[in-house]
Amino acid sequence: MTLSFFDQFMSPVYLGIPLMALALSLPWILYPKPTPRWLNNRLLTLQGWFINRFTQQMFLPVNLGGHKWATLLTSLMLFLITLNMLGLLPYTFTPTTQLSLNMAFAVPLWLATVIIGMRNQPTHALGHLLPEGTPTLLIPVLIIIETISLFIRPLALGVRLTANLTAGHLLIQLIATAAFVLAPMMPTVAILTATVLLLLTLLEVAVAMIQAYVFVLLLSLYLQENV
């Protein structure tokens, strides 16, 4: 029984063919495509309004040089939100519960921000490793600590997204199993458990959106430091 709880996190395979590529390409099919007409329908108008508002809020504190990343980071947030939300449907697979996938998103983007900072303003980028006014005896220790914290950033990005989604899915499955087992024996307790399950599902919908937003927000903050 314990092992079956983690079967939902296994990469799906059909006839020996891994379906990870299909799971990653599905979100792009769901979004409506812009039309050449002067007036769009309500869905396209709402989608455009949401993208514009998010981009404005995300890049408000970022310098003009970082606005080149607007398309990339906005697309990444929409992609992560869609993957997380689709993973809450029954009998579906959530690719963002895989640490390898999240690290594949986090490491290249974090490394790109670091390279941009080292190329454009190396003195300012290296200055983050040593705060101003540091006592002489603490300089070697602080440089080591700041360097470690710099390299931990992509790991924290990937682990945060993976851990939150994995914990939510496990909680939903555990409570759903408890409600199913208690239904014939204690119907009243089963109804209460099902109510908790409904509330937890609503919470997980919020977590799915918030975690995607936090992932992209932290990347924009790293970009702001280096632009």
C-alpha cells in the first residue's frame, strides 16, 4: 500500500514508449491562438489581459535591460501553472513533481542570469559575495558562505516546486483513500473526511498557481541583481 502511493509520480510509459514528451507538449495545445481579426473573443481578451498584467507586475522593479526576458519568463509561468493544474485531474501525471525536470528549468535560467551579471558588470556581481563593511577576519568565511548560497539557488528553486507539489498530491491521495475506506464503516466520518478532501483540493489549486508564480518571481529577482 505504501509503495502504491508513490506510483503516481512514476513517469508514464505506454508500450515501452515514455510519454513525458506528450505530457510536456499538451499545455501548449490548450491555449487559444491569437487571430488576425481586429476584435478577439472573450477568452483571448482575458488571456491577453492576464499576460499583460503579470508581465507588468513581474518586471516593474527590473531594469530595461531585463525586459528582454519578459516573453521567456511569462511563457514559463503559464507553462508551469498549466502543468500543475492538469496534474490535479484524476488519472493524470504531473511532470513538475520530477526533480530532474524542475532542475532542468532552474539551472540554465539561473546560470544565464549569473553569466549576464559577470559579463555586463563583473565588479557588481562579485560584490554580492562580500557585503560592504565586513570585518577583515570574517571576509574569507563570508565569501565561502555567499558562494555556497549562490550555488544553492537553483537547487532551492527545483526542490521547492517538487516538494510542495509532491506533498500536496500525497495528502490528497491519503485523505481520499481514508474517505473510501471509512465510507462503509463510518459514513459520518467519511463525509467529514470528504469535506476536508474538497478543501485540500482547493488549497492545492492555489498552491499550483502560487508555486509557479514564486518560481518565476525568484528568477526575476536573480535577473534584477545581475542586470
